[in-house]
Amino acid sequence: MNVLQKIKFSYPRSLEDLLQDVASLHESASGSATPPSLIMVDGLEGYLRRPGVSGGLQQAEQSSAAHVSALLYDTAAFLTQTLEERAVSLAPVGS
């Protein structure tokens, strides 16, 4: 299978949908599905900005940014550990 065929794109409509999609990666990786080795979030500022607000991030937006950042960090750490554990379990046993 071509590596590019394994790419999955997701387009959450809201910040809540983005958070749900990222959080669901824990569940999918805990099952038999192969966890992703890369997560990219494009246009994150678009999820954080409130309509009609320009300039710097407001306090609520800063809180949302911190929440998303923490969830992405935790998910990346979890997926890294999961991928490493699977690599060890699949490694051939040496003599």
C-alpha cells in the first residue's frame, strides 16, 4: 500500500469538534488500529478566535489555546509510547 494512501484528513467544524477528534485518538490507539505517527493541526488560530474579534487572543481564547495545547501534548506523548511499545512487541527476538 502506498504510504500516501494512509493519510487521513479531518476537518472539524468547531473547537469542540477538534478537541473531540484529538481526544478520540486515545481510544483508537488503544484498540487494534494503528495509531498515527504524525498529527498536524492547520489553522489552529481559526478555532481559537471568536467571531468579530481582531488583534491578540482574549482570555477565553488563551484558555482554549492552553486546553488544545495540553491535549495535543498529552495525545502525542500517549501515541509515541503506544508506537514504541508496539515496535518492541513486534521486534524479532534475538538469540
